[in-house]
Amino acid sequence: MTADQERAPAKRADAERNRGKILAAARAAFAEPGAQVSMAEVARRAGVGMATLYRNFPGRRELLEALYTDEVDAICAAAGDAAGGTPGEILAAWLYRFAAFFTSKHHIAGELLADGDNSNKNAIFSQSRARVLAAGRPLLAAAQRSHEVRADLTLEQILDMVIAIAAINGGPGYSRPILRAALDGLRPGRAAG
């Protein structure tokens, strides 16, 4: 093995570490209320130079897309890792996590939507929604099979309800009881007909 071949894995590991530091710093910065975060601020918080930042993310949009995609990955993984409770409880726990995801990514999604490139943003959001739906469908199907969730609702309808509630102004202390009441309404025998 040559010296260059030995250095290559170390360089890749260093690049991955830098990418992770950048994403973590950007995630924290964008989570702050009223965040107007510059690329320079992200680099400063991550402890990397601007060249390293731009090597990983050529522009703000690429950074926002990576943050959004990472969170979609996490919500999809959470559906696959769900355990500990009845199927209805597992679905509810995932829906609470989805609500938190939606609330925390609202600013990032808003910036992505404000970008002028409609074709790219539509692809990001439609692909992400399709992935979330694919991840959540088995949870809903299991909860419906166990008769813990009404059979007359689709996952699309349930997620749209969660999104609507998560978008209510007032913070988690205000919206969480509303979400809890709505999720209680998913149980059979509570249909209004």
C-alpha cells in the first residue's frame, strides 16, 4: 500500500467529521427563534474555514437541503426502529416525533420554499413526503389491524392533521394537548359518522 492510499481513508474520515460538524452547527443555529444564519456564522460555529464549508456545501440551498434530508432520514429511521408498546402507541409516538420534526424544520422548509428554483424544491418535498409515507404506512397498518386506530383514515390524512396542528402558533406547550386530543380521535368508536 502506498502512502497516498494510507492517507486517503484518513482524509475521508476528516471530511466526514467536518461535514458532521457543519451540519450540527447549522442545525443548532437554524433551531434558534428568528434565525437569520449566514454561511460565515455556520462556519464559525462549526470551527471550520469558509473553504471547508463551501467544499461541503457550495451554497446556502445545498446546506438547507442537507439539513432537511438528514431530518427526513431520522424520522424515517424512527419508524423502522419503533418498538415498545402496542401498535397504536408506537404509531402515536412516531406521530409526536413527526410533529416535532415539522415544527423544528418549519424555518428551513420556509427558506427552501422561498428559493426561486421550483423544480428542485418540489422534488425535495415530494421525495421527502413519499419517503415519510413509506416509512409510516407499516405503523398505521399495524395499528389498524390491531383495531387501535380507525380504518377510515389514510396516513396522508393523519399526517396532514399533525402538520396543521404543529403549525399552530403558541409553541409545544400550547399545541401538544391539541395534538394529544386529535390523536385520541384516531381510536375506533370515536368516529362522528
